[in-house]
Amino acid sequence: MGFNWDDEDADYISSRSDRYPGALDIGPAWTAEVLEDGRLVVLEPYPTSRIGATGFIGHSPSAGRVLVVIAYQDLDGDWHGLNAWPASGRDLATYLEGDPHGEEA
């Protein structure tokens, strides 16, 4: 399983620093690593999604941090990425919940 990114959405996540100075530009390939995380958290639907998209929270070794990936599944079962950002706040706490030391993976 992986995420399909259309050009517009891939450009959006890979140019985050243009909108938020100092922000992490996220490579679409990093989002596939999130799915490989054994501690992956899936929120279906993601609480703040207006369209009922699913949130995936997991560690990306290439990014060096936990990421949140928002995606939707089409009728053929393919996942399409919509947005991605570094996990913080509630998302990061949800991910770390199972870690007794509260350390980021």
C-alpha cells in the first residue's frame, strides 16, 4: 500500500516552507515510510477532516520525525494523499501514547 499524490498536492507538501518559514518540506516518498511504521496510528476519519479523510500518523526515517498524512481511499481501494505535516500536539501525543518513555521514534 502507498499513497498516490497528484502533482498539485505533492507540490503543496514539498513547499511548506514557502508558506511557513522554517517549516519542513515533506517529500511524497517519505509518506510511504509512515505506512511501514509498526506503531502506525490510523484515525478514520481524521478528526478535523471536512470530507471524512483518514489520518495516518507514523515515523518517517527520511524525515527524521513522526508525520501526519491525510488521505482518502477511492472506489478502487487506492489511497490518494491530500496533505502531510510533522506531528505535534495531540497527533504526536496519540502516536507516543504507547511509549512509556514518551520519546519520539
